[in-house]
Amino acid sequence: MKSVLSLFSGIGGLCHHGISAAGLSHKFRVQQFVEISPYSQSQLRHEQPGIPIHADIINYHCHQGQFDIICGGFPCQGTSNSGNRLGLADFRSALWGEQFRIINQCRPAIALIENPTGLLSRGMATVLEDLSKIRYVCEWSTISAYCLGLSHERERVFIIAYPNGLFLRQQPTPWTDQIGNQIAEIRESHETRSYKPGVLTVAFGVPIGVSKGIKGNYDARRAYGLSCSPRQAAVSWKRIDYLWSLLSSQEA
């Protein structure tokens, strides 16, 4: 069982729900959440009562080798097309610096980073440059919720990073050669169109995560609005599983 550190955990769409949607809960397990929202914390405690939650990423520290995988989608207010478009100059999106600090502290075998596709033009170069400085190489892909059978587009970019030279005997097959089959596998494995009952009521024409004054729990809408779909995350976890199988085979 490989250990996972979940940063900016939210309600778990990227981490434990994504792992579950990929059918990989027997291989990867979250050992630590880092999440500041009281509402999201309450959901994490309800679903994963045995996993500790650290509230503030700014004062969270770990040591080298503590986790096999680090995943997290840093705040998107500056990177999203529906945000202020300040990129990493936005004080919330600037928390990428804390996520990078923790990756550098831990030096995991794999890091998974998620954000809206606005990151591609509002911070992607910095993310890649930072990881390059610590000799991590990156691959990335954009994945929409719609292509996985959901009713809304919600396109996100997923970056998978690992140390340069990690794969010595066999270079990984490019993700672009696998992702079509991975998307088909995830789509076919889920019969319902939504991973959470009721989310469709705010999926059409409503800026979920932002609007107040509409019916329903605002904290819940905001949490769902900030989260990627577990099905989207599952595609990345399928890729991570493939990479880990290569790593295990070369260590055998």
C-alpha cells in the first residue's frame, strides 16, 4: 500500500474519491489531509475518520521520504478563467509555493497537481520551472468531466511529476498513448452520471462555488465547485498506477 499526502484536500475529489473511482483503493491510501475549510474538514472526518487533518498548509512540514505520492490542487482563484485572472500573483493561488515547498521537503516518487485549464496561461511555466529546479520532470493532460459521462465540462489540467532518472530500465509509454483507453475504462465503470447526489441541480448555468442567494447549502456548493470530479482524477490515478508498476518492475 503506497502512502499519499493530500494537500488542499477539499472534499476529496482528487484524493481518496479519485483513487476509489479508479478502483485503486487497495494500492494507494491517503495518510494525511491538509485542508483549511471547516465544511470540507467535516466531510473528510465523516468519510475518513481515521485520517488526521492538518488545517493550515503554511505551517505544515514533512520529511524526505515520508510519503510515496503527494497530490493537491492549489487554490484556483487566480488561475481560473472565471476568477480574477491574476495567476500566481493572486495571494490564494500563490499557495502553489507552499505545495512546492512540501514536494521539495518530501521528494516523493510522484507528485500530482490539479488546476483549471486557465493555469496553462497563468502559472504553468512557473510550476514547471519550480519542479525542474529540483530535477523533477513533468507530463500533463487536460481532462473534461463531460468526456467521462458527466453533464458539465469542468475541464481541468493534471500534472504528474517525478524525479528525473526515476525510470532507468524502461521509459514510460507516453500518457497521450494511454489516456483514451483510461477515459473509456473510467466512463464504462460508472453507471450514474454524477458522483454525488444533487450536484446536477447546480451544474447548469450556475457559477457553483461563487454565487450566494440561490437555494441550498452555500458551503456545500462552494466545496463542489472547487473540487474536480473523482472520475477526472481517476484518469490520473490510472496513469500513476501504470508508472508505479514500471517502478516496481525495475526494482524487482
